[in-house]
Amino acid sequence: MTHHEEDFKDTTSTINVLMVIVAMVAMPLLPMLMGWFTMLR
């Protein structure tokens, strides 16, 4: 049971790290995407 808890904790931290990386990549690109949508209109 202890191994399962450690595995679950590791999985959660991995998902959190992936979410942080995706947010760091996507947030600066949002204004650029909005600018493209405005230009292409």
C-alpha cells in the first residue's frame, strides 16, 4: 500500500509538471493567436 501511495504521488506530480510546462508554453502564445485571429478577420 505504501508503494501505491508513492506511485500515486509521483503520477500527480508528473501531471502537475506537465500542466505547468503546457501553461508556460501556451500563455505567451495566447496574445499572438488572438492577433492572428484579428488579422485574418
